[in-house]
Amino acid sequence: MLLSIQNLSKCYPGLPPSRAVLRNISLDLEAGKSIALTGESGSGKSTLLHLIAALDHYDTGDIKIDGTSLTGLTDRTRAEIRRTKVALVFQQYNLVPSLTVGKNLLLHARLGGRVDLDWNTTLTHRLGLADLTDRYPEQLSGGQQQRVAIGRALAVRPKLLLADEPTGNLDETASAEVLKLMLELVRKSGTSLFLVTHSAQIAAQLDRQVHLSEGVLQ
Amino acid sequence: MNVRLVIAGMIICLPHMGSAQGFAGLGTQAEGFAIPDRNTTLEFPSDHGAHPDFRIEWWYLTANLNGSDGREYGVQWTLFRTALDPGDDAGWSSPQIWLGHAGLTTADAIYFDERWARGGIGQAGVSIQPFTAWIDNWAMASPDQTLQNLTVTASGEYFAYDLAMTARGPLVRHGDNGYSVKSASGQASHYYSQPRYVVTGTLTLADGSVAVTGQGWLDREWSSQPLAEDQSGWDWFSLSFDSGSKLMGFILRSDSEDSSGDYSSGTWIDADGSATPLAPGTFQAVPLDYSIVAGRSVPVKWQVNLPEHAVSVIIQPINQQSWMGTSVPYWEGPVTISGSHTGRGYLEMTGYE
Amino acid sequence: MRGAAFGALLSHWSRHPLQLLTLVAGLALATGLWSAVQAINGEARASYARASAQLGLTGMDMLIPKNGNISVARYVELRRAGWKLAPVLEGRWLLRNGSVKLIGIDPLNHPALPAISPTGSPQLDALRSPGRIFLHPSTESQLDGHPDLPPVILTETLPTGIVLSDISLAESILGLHGQITRLIILPDQPMGLKPLADLAPELLRRAAIDTQTGRLTDSFHLNLTAFGLLSFAVGLFIVQGTVGLGIEQRRNLFRTLRAMGVSLRLLTGLLLGELMFIALVAGCLGLILGYLVAGALLPDVSATLNGLYGETVEGGITLRLSWILSGLGMAIFGTLIASAQAFANFYRMPLLLAPGVQARSLDARSSQQVMAIVGCGLIVTGSLAILLIDGLVGGFALLAGVMLGSALLLPLLLSAILAAGARTARSALSEWIWADMRAQLPGISLAMMALLLALATNIGVGTMTSSFRLTFVGWMNQRLSAEIYATVKDEQQTGEFTGWLADRDITTLPIRWAEIPYDGSPIRIYGVVDHDTYRENWPILQAQPAAWDRVFDGGGAMINEQLARRQNLWPGNILTLSQDWQIPVTGVYSDYGNPHGQVMISLPALLQQVSHVPNRQFGLRLPPKDAADLMKEIRQSFDSASISLIDQADIKARSLAVFDRTFVVTGALNLLTLGVAGFAILTSLLTLWTMRLPQLAPIWALGVSRRQLAWLEVLRSLALASLTAVLALPLGLVLAWVLLSVINVEAFGWKLPMYVFPMDWLRLLGLALIAATAAAAVPAIKLARIKPADLLKVFAHER
């Protein structure tokens, strides 16, 4: 099991357990499979995603990624997991504005020490960015920027790709195109995908769908 | 080289006679200064005082002492006078310059200090009414005009002493009734001594005071004449034998390789105080052993012979490192005598580079 | 991994070169001004130390008499008590042209002196008649033409302006037989001595440097240091702004990097490394700048020191390792301080949530309050310091407290004023302008604090120098009452000259003085003859009735303000010049531009106490219109080389020139500080610029043209600068008051009346507005020329 979540709960400080953001979540994701998490705004989708990405701490329960439990890890080890095992695609792309597209594409891989130029070239071409590598992010359209973000994440060849509303900022055409590309590349690289979306239409394109409502998985 | 060094050179190179040649034109006969005269008769108490018309002069006391702690000590108290010009003036413009040296030697240490003063302002001088020789807080003082009873005091950063001395014999006039010849070419000085003091007093060192008793020897000498040009230094002995007789002897070393140019002389003093000048060359002293002192090789063991008095003795210092590191440095310290005669005394060696 | 992360961090600067330039320039300016002051002070101290070493005084203590001189007999007593001391006789040797400091020593006991004991040729002749005088070649010209000079020996190993000789020669030249000015306490004293305090209760023990003009020059250097520190602080405001911006703009980058597995520790380390690297580079540039500035200012500093204290600073600026290290240290230390807040923000920055804009402005408000509280605390502390700590340090503590405290109060004050202004707004646009200005305050308040400090300093220091100048001119007009001042060659000529003048019915006022040591430094005693010139013209501060009559009767003394304040002697007190020379003080007069004490008594009283008082200087009273003719006539009747004449106008012009030179450095530093503050505003505005587009775009969309927006931008900057300038005025006046009434009294010994110069304030306000306009111009022009598409982008990026 690539991702295994058991009895996970998360509470924000100062709030009673009855108002926990996440309550008793259990979920498994097999290697190479994809899962879509849907839910209303404020249902706790992003929180769950951040917990899986080792960006945030949970209160009880456990998350295992590729057999490694995130419970009680030091910041350093958590950072290492983020560098090598998981990769994130954000709704706002979060590209580095002062680096060119080409450098942005390689950034995560270089941080993780996993640069594979052939794979990078493949990604660049497949994402249609080959002619844009010398540009800066601000010179790209939203769809192009998101493709760079996806390329940057996949360049690491992560075991798990986490995506938070990756097409939330894009119009319908661009959104469909980007999603299609992402799914194709995820399949091609054998990466598991955990995607957060509020769109049932998008969720339907993934292997599995789960729904989060007021912190409880349904 | 500084002013003090030059002036120190002018005197130190003379004690027990003379001056090196190179310093500030002192190598030549002194213009305007009085010259020692064979016909001069020493007169006391006036000759205990200063002779400002002569270029150089000193009041030189050495003492061999035993402490109540059972240890041996040597003490030196010297007041030098040198004149830039003959005569004296009141105030800072006096040409008279005074230099004091005080030393205290133990078996394993030597303490010394040096004081400077201009004449004319009262910081240093010699008076004869009563007799007092002083520089700063150092003094050699008598209750009267004679040298019969003296108190001697000095202090430095790490030592101090306070001695009382009583003479047990007459003054001794060296050479020809006080006219002492220093070289074959006739340089001379006026020279007399009181070689027989009984001493009591207190020495103060960093770890406390110690009472001492012993014997002292005072030299008085003045001159204006430098040494002969080829003389480089001297070795001077004042020896007190347990038999009661005493021997003052010196060798003025020449520059030459062998000792052929050395000039030696001295005075034999019987137990009753009667003195006999020694003919030049009869006093013999040969180094037996050398030691490194203040970075230079200095003879620290001597064979001294005076055949006419059947003297054949070995001279060894109490402390081989008795180095006076003053403006012009020299070796000065207490010695013990063994061989044909036993006893103790003082040794001074200069000119060892 | 590190390389990639560091590269990503640094790439920010390549996209924002102006920001980098600002940061480096701000830091370089701060370091540069500070290092320049340090270099100047270091050079001056080295010069004093060299002089001290050349006189053999390094590390020595001195004995100085509480008043009068030490007799040679006293010296001998102390020597005979065992103390190893060396006598020094010092005095002014009145030469043909002016005077020179003559130091007489006893070479037998003085600490080793290179001058008198050169290798190879000992100066024995110095000890015997006629003696020798030793001096630096550059001092030689001062002796030109003086008759009967002893043989002169030139040596590079003496300070300039000093003549050294054996004490016997000095005695006779100075006419001070049997007297000693001070005793040097030599090292290695013998054991068992009685304490000097018991042996010689009339003598005071001082460190060698203290006995000379050390205390006075110290105050000058403290002044310079304070200025340097101020510039440094102002420069740090720039650094603070840019570092904050650099971190602010990269928040997203930090978050992204962390999401990609860069740990907080590594990121912090990398950021620190980046800053230190920038600090080092900027520090090096600052050192170069400081070196150049110091080199340019040193001659003026030397002139100032010479004008104020008669001390010369020789040579140029030399590079010292300690200076380089301390400069770089200051750059790094300053960067760390200036970026502490930004770092704290960075460290607290949540990994996930984007910070709410609302939260930040709340943050700003509470930090304004914290700053204001700290500011009040600083003002109170400074005020307490002047009450509790005596002297210059207390004065500077007061200054630092008031200045810094007021700066910290500024944001809250500005905010309150803007809030009040907002209530007056009628139109929607003006409402927005007020609100916008207030919203911008957190970003620009640091720059305004810098401006406040710079303006207040300018007002304060300007008021001080202008008040001083005005007082000085008034004083000079009173004091320089004689129409012509004459100095004759020698005293033989005196009779001839005064007789000649008497034939022409011209009043001659002899100017005769003797210098004696008093409480460790020399004071001059003038002997004057009865004339209304003194009664009518002398600038009296305080006097008893008929004060001059009592002086002329021999029963009183007028003293200068310096002496009065230092010794707390006022009319009615007794001035004790020596044990048998005591005179009641009848009046105190002002005497500027002179660090030393001064006494005026009747000429017979002076001659009775001091045997040899030169009589070669005169003031001539005659109708002013006749002065030029008389000078011509004197020149015709006497050998023109033997009598030097100077008329009143000339001497006034010369004095003013000296005065003005004295404050050149102050002026230069003042201007530089203002420049740095202007730069700080520019930085802040540029910094804000990038963050402002999202705020301006909606206004533009609502129908305000870009040109209008640009003008508003400039107006906003002007308004804030004017507000700050208005607030700086009272602060500057407080500063001026502290300088005139506290610092001046401590540093120079005189208190000055304060005059205000509103025209100067206007000029300064103008300067501040120009600086603000110039600073706002760049962003305003950018704004006026911005493409509408760029403004639209704001909307595109907004969600």
C-alpha cells in the first residue's frame, strides 16, 4: 500500500475535539492508482492533503507513505520525504517568479537530487513547454504555468503526487487539457495521485472517489 | 645608545680605572680637568668628599654577609660621580652627574637597581659635615666627619638593605701613598680604601627580612685619565683572608691575543693594617673556568697567585650569575677563597662582550 | 540540494537589481560614514599616541600640582623619599612670530626619548651649556628670525609644534627658574615607599593623556562618533526596509521551497548566508567609501582640532586591520540588527496559510504602540541620564534617548495626525487618499524616522553653529576693541615704539601675559592697565559693582567663563593661583574659541608675581578713521620687518575664518546624513511601489487617471515629509538646547545663548521636500507610464 491513513484526526488549537477539522479518517491508496477527494469549501480537504504532504502535523492516528509512518518524524526527515517521495501541485502554481521555466521545471528534482534529464525532456515536450523554457513565469498564461508546476512535480518521479485544485484557476478548456495531461503522465510514470477537487466531473476521471464532509470521510 | 648609557660608560669603564676610548670623545685627555698628581697628599676629611674638578669619582662599598637564616649574601653600594665639565654650579645647569648602583647577591639570585641625578639640585651629592653620600633615598652616612662608623641604605623594586658598619683598622692608601698607577704608560688615580668594616644589618627581600652580619670593604677613587688605548676591561679582586691579611689586586686586560699586554697591580694589607704596594706584574690571576652569563662567556673560577706572600688560591663566586644589568652592565659579586689561604671577598669583571 | 535552493533564493536579486542596489548602497553608506568617522578618530588618536610616545609618555602617570608649579626642592624631597620621578617643565615660548610649546626634561631620568637619544650619536651636548633645542623640521619655521637661539637639532621623532630641551635651558628660556610643571611617575618603584598622597597631598595623580588637552579633544571625538553612529543608524533604516522587502516578496518562494522539502533550518541558514554575503560586499564598498570620505575630511578635522584646541593631527589616513575588521563587523552586526524583525517574521511565517492583509495592518498598529511605549521609555531614560551621569556622557545619553525615543514615537504620531485628517475629508477621493496614506505608513514610517532624525540633527546642529557664530561675532566686536594690534621685535624696540606713539597722542594698551599651570592645564594671566576700553567693551557675563576698578587697584581678577565653570569660581570667590597668590574674582567674561582658562589682573600685580613677562604686544586706541594712515606711518617710520601690525577688521576676518573652518566637518556630516535620509525615503517608496499596484489598480479602474495617480503619489510623499519636518522642528530645537547648554559646557567650557533661525528651517524644509519629491519621482514616473495591461494584470491575478 503506497498511502495508508488510519484513524486520522486533526484539531486546530483552541477548538474542542467536537469541532475537529478531520475526524477518524482511514484511507488506503495502492501504488499507481489515483484517488479524488471532493468536498465543500472548509470540509477539510486541503488540511488532509497538507497532512499527507508532511507539511502539517496531525493529532491522532497515522499516515504511512510507502511504508514510512509520518508519526513523530523530525522536521528534517519530513523535509526529506517532501524532497523525494511526494510532490505537490498547487492551485496557484507557486512557480519561482525569478527563475525561468526551464529552471523551475528542474528545481524540485535538483532539490531532491533526482535529476533525470531524459525524463525531464520528455516531460517538457509532452507538456508543450519546449519553446517556453527561457521565459519567466509571469510571461505565461495560467494554463501554461500550471503545466510547468505539474512538470516540476513529476520531474522528481515522486511515489505520490498531491494536487490541490490544480485546475481551479483555469478556464474550462485549459482545465480539461491540463487534467488530461496530468493523468496521462501520472499513469506513464507509475505515480500514485491524490487529487483534491470540488468538481465531481474531474473526480470522475480518477480511479476512486471519496467525499469529505465536515471532517468525516463518506 | 642614549645619554645615560654614555655617561654610565664614562664611569663604569673606569672603576678601578679608565674608560673605553670610543665614547663621545672621552678617549683623549680631558680638557680642563685636574690630573692626578703623585705629589698630592691625601687629606681627611676633605678627601672623603667630592672632587668636582676631576672627571670621575666613586664611593664603592662591597660586603660579604651571613644571614641569620644560614645563607651567604653579598651587598654592593656605589655612588659614581662624573663631570661633563670641571667645577660645579647650583641648579640644573650643574655639569656634575651622579649615578648610584645597589646590588644584593644570594646563592641563587641577584637584585640590583640604578639611580640617576644631576648635581646642583640636591638630589645626590656628598657632604663631609658630617660625611654623607646620597642619591635619592640611598645613603651612606656617618655621624661625624670620619668613615669610622657608617650606615648604608638602599632599596629597589624587589630588595632593600640597611647596614651599620664600624671600621676595625686604619685607612689604606694604595700605590704611592694614594697615587695608584693604572698602566705602563702612566695613567693613574687617587685611590684609598677602608678594607676592614664589621657589618650588621637587615636585608629585605620579597619573602621577608633577614638579619645579617659580616665584613665590608670601602673604596674611594678619583681620576680624570682614561685607560691606555689598548685596554679592554679589567678583573678586580678584593680578598679578605681568614688569617687577617687582605689583598687587593687587579688586572687591566689588553686587546692582544695573549696576556702579554695585561697590566696587573695591587696592595697587600697585613692584619695590623699596614699596606704594601705590589710591583706591577706580581699579582697573577688566571681564569680556570668560564660560564655563560647574560649571553656572554665570563670567567667564574680563578687561580690567584702572589708568590711573594705565598698566596695560591682558587676564587669561586657564591653566584656565578652575579650580573649587574645596569646601563653599562658588568659582573660584580661575592666570592669564596680556598687553597693556600681561605677567606672571602669580592670580584668585579668588566669588558666581557 | 543546497546549491539549488540557494540559487532559487539568489535569483530574486537578479530580477530585482534595484532592490539589491538599494540594500548594498544603504549598507555601504551606513558603513562608510561610520568607518570614515572611525578612521578620522583613529588617525587622530594615533597622532596623539605618537606624540605621547615620542615624548616617552606611553602608559605613564603624572603628578600635577593642584595649582601653581612644583618647586625643584619639592621634587628633590620626593626623590629623596625614594620615588622615581622625572621632572617636566612646560611653557609657551614667546617667539618673534607667535609662540611655541617648550618642554624641558631631565634626560637622566626621563623615559627613553628617541629624539634625544638617537642611535649612534648621543646628545650629551644637550646637557651642557649652551644646550640644544630639539624640534621637528616642520616646527623650524616658527623659530625664524628669533634672536639668540640655542643650537637647533632637527629630528623627525618629535611631534610638530613642540620644542624639547634640557630642563636647565627651558628654565632660562621660560624664565621659570626652580620650577617644574609636572612629574612623570616612572615604572619600577622601589619597595617600602610612603604613598605619594601622604608625601605630597598638594599633587594630583593623572594618566599622562589626561593632563594635556586629552580631555578636551576627547569630547570632540565623542562628538564625531555620535555623528557617525547617527549616520549608521539612518543607513540601517534603509537596510531594514530592503531586507524586509526582500523577505516579504519571497514569502511564496520560501513556502514553495519548503513544500519541496527544504527544511526551515536550511532555509534560515541560506537566508543568513545570503545576507552575510551581501553585508560583506557592502561592507567592503563602505570601507572604500569611508576611506575616501575620511581622507577628504581629515584636513578639516585637523583644522578644527587646531582651531579649537591647538592640537594637530598629522599625516593621512592609513589602513589599519582593526579598522577594516571593525568596519566589516559593523556592517554584519548592523545587517543582523536591521534584519532581525524581518527574520522574526520569516521564522514565524506559517508554512501553509497566506497571511491575511488585515492581520498585518493590525500587527502594524500594535507595533506602533509598542514602539511608542519604548520611545517614551527612551526619552525618560535619557532625561534621567543627564540628571544621574555627569559630564559629556550624560549629555550624549540625553541626546540619544530623546532622538531615538522621538523617532520611535513618530509612526503613532503620524498615524494619529492622518486619522484626524481623514475626518476632514469631503470627497471620496480625498477620503481614499487619507486612508491610503495611513495604510502606507507601516511601510514608509522607517524612512520617515530616518528623515526625522536627519532633519532634527540638521536643525539642532545648525542652530548650535549659527547661535555660536552670532554670539562669537558679537563677542568679537566687543572684545577686539583696539583699532590696531602691534607686535614688536624685542623689548628694546618697545620703548622706542611706545615713545613714538605717545608723541602722537595715541593710547597704547600693553598686552602682557604669563602662562602658569593651574589644575593640570595652563592658564594665561593677563596684566592690564587702567583704561575705559575694558570698562566699556569687555564682554562681561557676571560682575560685581566696580569690578574693573578693583582689578586696576590690584584687588581683583576677571576670569573667563571656561575657568569659572570648570573651577566653579564666580564673583565673590577667591582664585588661588599659588599658596601666596590669591585674588578675589570680581567678574566673569565670555571667551570663545579658547579651551583654556584665562585671568585678567592689573599689570603691576602680575609683574609683582612673575618676574619675566614679555612686553612686545600692544593694542592701539585711536579714531577708527585714522587707523589706516597710522599703520602706513608706522611702516614708514620703522623697519617693517620688525613690527607686525594687524588692524581690527583683519583680525576679525581671520578669526571668523578660523571659526568657520572649525565647523566645516559638522556641516559636511550634516549634509551627508540628510542625503542618507533622502535615500532612505527613496528606498521605502520603491519598496512600496511593487506592493502598491494592487491598491492603485482599483482606483484607476474607478476612473482616476494614471497621471493623476502619479501626482497623488508625489503629493503623498510630500505630505508625509512635511509632517515629519514639522515634527522634527521641536526635536531639533531640543537638540540645539542640549548642544548649547549641556554638551558645549562640558566640551568647551562655555554656555551659549540660543538664537533661532526660521529662514534656515524653511531652507531645510525645502531640502526635505526636494528629497521627498525626488524620492517619489521614480515610482510616480513609473506609475504615469505604466501600461494599462499591467494594471489589468492585477485583476487577472486576483482570484
